[in-house]
Amino acid sequence: MMDERPLHWDASRGGMVGLALGNAVLTLLTLGTYRFWASARLRRAIWSRLSLFGDRLEYTGTGAELFRGVLRGLLVLLPLALLLMLAELALNEGNAATVMLEIVGGFGLFLLTMYAVFAARRYLAGRSTWRGIRFTLAGAGRSYVWLRVRLALLLLVTCGLAYPWTVAAETRWTINHLCLGTEPCRFDGGARDLVPPFLWALTVNGALAVLTLGVAGTWLTGLALAQAPDLSQMAGPPLLPFALLLMAFGPGWLIFEAAFLRWRAAYTSLAGVRFALPGASFSRVVRLAAGNLLIIVASATLLAPLALARRARFHAEHLRCDRLPELSAVGQVAAGAATDQGLRDLLNPDPFAA
């Protein structure tokens, strides 16, 4: 019976709003340079509020490590970008060779992005500790990149219909390579359980997309047929396209997201302990996503760290396990590279991205 709570959130440790605003001000005053230290401070704050099996988690990464990682990433990206630019200048614009070069450049960027995802996760795991024991993400980066290439090709060939199988394969690889010290995590889930929510999501998104396009088309037609229509009115509010996309595709995505969260927890185990996330219902996931979106938009992203904290608290409140594990024999492992996240920070400048 899933009645144990492996994670606990310490609600008494406040100050998240002050931390978020302070980070935003310092990042602005330093023209963005402080964002690396802001990201480290945010992670330390969230990790310190989480307790796993009764002992508090700790984040040991530093802003200096993230900053050095970006500098290292620049040494990779800048020469490649310069070579591509020179090659395009040497070729005639619009010919087959230029198109081929752009395809090769795009594929190279995809490979770098996938490696950056792996390296950032490896860094984040290696800088997270419990009882002084590090988490690790084992496996080779090239193995993860090759997996993502195969999954991208499968999505392309199936026009996206193989999405449940690609999600299952990526999740299985990641969790099966995640360890707490010398104790590995296990994941044995398959794509079959993700197919029904995926089909529901497609159905809901399709119906809402047709409805949204119909409403938008009627509105635009009415404006166009009006006498001396105001072109600025036809353009609509600046957030209108974003709102229409949310209306058309948000509900379906959240249906799949809720099912995915429950599925991932149900098939994950550590030291023989099974997990569950029964509280990740569609309605709760909708409230979590809507609240996070409202916080980010209303604060002009200044309070975006609160969204990450709310998501961590959500998992702490709803994650369950069948029993507490015996981890006294778990051993320590070596720390990973200190600059693993640099390339990810260059390709995705969001300071709150993992």
C-alpha cells in the first residue's frame, strides 16, 4: 500500500519571493551576468526545503561553475558558428550547396543541444546530495545523443504518432542511468500505458483547434467586413496569438502531462521501493500549470522561480512509496565535471532550466 511519503516540503522556510526579486534585480544590474549565481541560489533554496526519506537534500553547485561552463561552451559554439558563416559567404546564396550546409548546420545544432541536455542533467545530479551522498547520471553522452537521434527520426517518419514510444524510451534511459551513490534507480515502464492519454490529447486538441480557428475566423471576418476597419484592431492584443494557442493545445497537453507524471512514478523504483503519484490528477495538474502561468505573466517573469518551487512542492505533497528503503549500505561516488551545464546555458538561457 502506497502510504509513505518519501518527500517532504518545509513550508516554514519562507523568503522565496524575496529571493526571486533579489535575483532579478542583481541580474538586471549586472546585465545578465549574475544569472548564473541566481540559478545556483535558487536551486540551493529549493533543495534545502526538500527532505528525502527524512533527510534534507542539498545542492552543492555554484554560480562560478555555471559561469565557467558557459565560457567553455563558447569555445565550442563560436568556432563552429564562424566556420558555418564563412562557408555560407563562400557559396552562392540559394544554391543546393548552401541548402545542404544549412541542413548540416541544423543537424549539428540538434546534436549539440541533445548533448547539452545530457550534460546539464549529469551536472544537476552530481551537485545534488542526500546524507552527503551524491546522485549521479551514468552513461555516455554519445549514447544519449544517439538515442535522441533515433527517436527524432521515428517521430519524423510517423508524423508524431510515435510520441508515446519516444517518451517511454527517453524516460527509461534517463532513470535507469540515475543513481543515488552506488544504488541505481530502476524503471520498467512501457509506452502502452501512454497511448490512451496521448489519443485523448490528440482528440481534445483537434476539437479545440477547430473551435478556436472557427471563433478567430469569425471575429476577423467581422472586422474585415466592417466599414473602414481599423488594422490595429484586426491585429488584436499582443498576447492574443499566445492565448489562442493555449486554448487550442493546452488542455490536451495537460491531459497527457498528468498521465505521464503518474506513469513515470509508478514504474520507478529505488532499492526495491516502488513509487506512485496518485495526486497528479488532471484537475490538480491544470491548477498547478495555470497558477504557474499566472505568476510568470503577472510578474513579467520576475517571479518565475516561484513556479519551479510550486512544482517541487507539488511532487513533495503527492509522491508516495510502499515502504521506506534500506540505504545504509549506499556508498559515495566521485563528483562529475564542474562545467557540464555550460553548453545548455548557452543554448537555453533560461536560468531556471535544469
